[in-house]
Amino acid sequence: MTKIKPVLFLLLSTFIFSCSSETETETPKVEYTLSYDDKPLIISDLEATRDGDFFSIHQIDFAQNLSLPASAPTFYFHKDGTLLGASIQDYKTKEILSSPFYFSKDHFAFQIEKLDEANKTVSIKFNGNVYEHYWDQIYQFNKKLSGTISIPYTEKNPINSKKTYGTTMKVNGQNWRGSGYIWTHVFSEKSHILKISGDNEYSITIVFPKGSLKIGKYSFTKNSDIYKDYTVTLFKYAKNNIGPDDYFIGPKEFVTTGELEITDIKGGSYIAGTFSLKAVNPETNENVTVSDGVFKENRDLD
């Protein structure tokens, strides 16, 4: 399998550096307790920004202080409590360690303890392991990261807002929000495959043709060709497995019926639409219904 370097840190950096306010203000007071590798981590340069319902907590100065074991941690999360990513740089190994891409709830606990929108403060609590990894493979090197952070936040400049991006759906009636994605050509030279994972066991792929993408409605029924254009496939990962041997619902006998609608395409990079599907695992007879699927993603479609 092709290895894809982690892009979470770069994505968060893009979010961070576009969040500067138009006027200079004092650095807000931050209250925290942090432990890295089961040792206290002392930092002094955290700030938080909000973009619609998305929040980022991050280090102000990215210059390395090698007297510390690691950088300040970075968190990117949604108002509904979905952790979209947590990362920290280990100064000894120079590696960026991140929360797992697949099924992260089992490996990294995260919750919003308090959101005070009147006074613009947010408090979070977290506890789990962060790993050296590529998207599809977790390596042995990992460290424990835990603590609490209470911090005021500033509103992001709406001109560069990313608040409308993302993918959501209901899986058997339960809300699901995409916590990460891979835009890859690994499986096809003629198609784009958008692979989106949530923080639970379910993941999806949405497949589009290269160069001839069109707005419209598409119905699909699939058995074995899970990478056919204009289709959506549901994946399920084994409970204590964070890669690379992910478990698909009926990988060869996959039975999926659904609808995909492309509603908007802009500039060869932005794509939006809706989807729904029903999937059956013929080996276990497990039935999964996906409804109210909505995606708005900004990726290279050429």
C-alpha cells in the first residue's frame, strides 16, 4: 500500500496562520494541566481560534524550544465534540505524533467540558496515545498525552473561512462526522478516491472520474467493484485495530445500493453533494443504513 505522509499538522497550520485578527490584542490567559510521556509538560504559548463551529487550539510560536521534551499540543475539533485531530512534536525524535486516523475514540479520549460562547472560552479534556504514523499504518513509537486546557478563543476572519467544508451523515440513525480524509489515486489512474474516516469504526470512500466530473444524480449497485466512479462505499474497522489491516464489510462480496448526487463543482478543486446507501455484509448479515450524507470538500479534481 502506498504510504502517505501525515498531513494533519500541515492542515492545522493552514488553519492557524489564516486565523490572525486584524487588531493586536493581549495574549489571553490560559489555564492548563499537561502531561506528555507521563511527565508534566510546561508551555506558555497557546492560543485558540474559532471558525464557525470549528475550533483550533495551537502553539503561537512554532520555533522549537529544545529544553522541553515536546511542543505544545495542537487540537482541531468541532463544536459537537468530534476530534478532527490532535498532534504534538517530540523534540528528541523530531517526529510529529498524532491521534489515530481510524477509530480514534478507542485510542484517544477527547471531550469539550465547557463552551462559554458569551465570554468566548472553551475547555477541553483529553487522554490517550499519539503515534508516529502514515495515514494507513501505525508504527510502534507512541507517547501518552493527557490533560485539560481552558482557554479564550478569537473569531477567525470570515474571508478565509473553512467552516462550510466537511462530510456528515447518519449511520443507522446515529450522527457521524468525518474526522479526516485522504485524496488519493492509489487504486485507479482514471478516478479520484476521497477516503473519509470518522472517530468511530465507520469510514467511507466517494469515487469520482478524473477530467469529466459532472453535476447530476447517480444510482449505484455494487458487489465487488468498490472503486467504481460515482459511488460511495462504507467500510468498518475492527475494534482494536488502527491499521493497516482494516476490516471491510464484505470486501469482495460487498453488497451496496445507494444514490449519489453531485450538486456543485468549482474551479477543479471544490466539490459538494449528497448521498445515501444501504450495505449488507453477507457473511454476518449485518445491515447498515447511511442517510442524510452531505459532503463539501476542497481537493484537486484534475
